[in-house]
Amino acid sequence: ILLLGFRKWYYNACGFNKLGLMRDDTIYEDHDVKEAIHRLPERVYNDRMFRIKRALDLSMKQQILPKNQWTKFEEDVHYLDPYLKEVIRERKEREEWQKK
């Protein structure tokens, strides 16, 4: 319970949720992440792009969303994880295959 409390505190301290972003919206886009994003269902991809564009707009205006619109720790879904794991697994499989 103490760890969960710390995780919630850290989540809010990072600040991206105040712009309406989710954790997966902030991941550095290397080759694997870009491929995973490419594989997202259209609706999930569009939601991601909306959140990122809104966050950029708020950032340029040096504003944050009203508190009731912040992304809550409990609502932050790791939507990119399954796609990213699949991409990494496929890449490692290809690398192993090329070694043979």
C-alpha cells in the first residue's frame, strides 16, 4: 500500500497527466515504439494523437487542464504495451534467425 501511494504521488509529480496525457503517450519513440504505434487500432491511435496535440497546445500556452480533466493514475491504461512487446519479440526472433 505504501508503494502504491508513492507510485500515485510520483505519477502526479511527473506532470504529464495535468496535460491530459497517459504514460504511454510520453515514451521515447525509438524504432520499436514507432512500429508499435503504427500497429495501434485507428481509434486508439486517434485518441493518442488528440491527447498529444492538446498537450502541445497547452504547453505552448503555458497552461494545464482543469483538475477534473487530469488523467488519473487509475485510468491510465498501458495501451501500447501489448503491441510493443509483440514488436520486440518479432525483432529478437528476426535477429536470432539472421545469426543462423
